[in-house]
Amino acid sequence: MRTVLLLVGSNCFMTAAWYGHLRYKSRALWVVILTSWLIALPEYMLQVPANRFGHGTFTAPQLKIIQEAISITVFIAFCLAYLKEPIRWNYAVSFVLMLAAVAVAMLDKPGLIR
């Protein structure tokens, strides 16, 4: 659980760093890049421990698959709430398929997927 919570926090910072500036297109690019780097620092401070703590419970590929599913989940919420962009049906289907990928990746972890 600690790994997943750290990954959620990490992805919140990552999404803000990568996409938050899209509402501020009038800002100079160098300002946006610098701001994004400052936002990304806490992302790394959460991502690295998440992977360190999670490796052993999960394999590296499983960690990456979990991270990507969390990333998409956080991005969908960010897209709806902050960017005010709709999620189309094909995006929703893609998301469900990614969750299916997580389930398949966890099949060798008894108790995680029932």
C-alpha cells in the first residue's frame, strides 16, 4: 500500500509538471520549463522510494505497469478537473484495457487479484 500511495503522490506532481502549464500558454517557455522542473523534484522524491520499497513485493515490470495505470488515472482526473477537457469513449475503453493489463501482470501475486 505504501508503494501505491507514493506512486499516486508522485504522479500528481508529474502530471502537474507536464501538463499544468497548458493553461498558461502566454508564459515564456523558459519560465514554464523551470517551473516544471521545480514541480518535478517532489515527484522524484516520491517515485524513487516507491520503487525501492515496492521492488521485491513487485517485480520491476509490475511496478512500471502499476505506475502507468496510476498515471492514467491521475491524468484523467486532472484532465477533467483542471484542463476541463472531456474524456471520450475511446479514452475510457483504453483506460479499462490498461487496468486489465495491470490485472494480468499481477496474476502471479496471490491475494492481490482475486
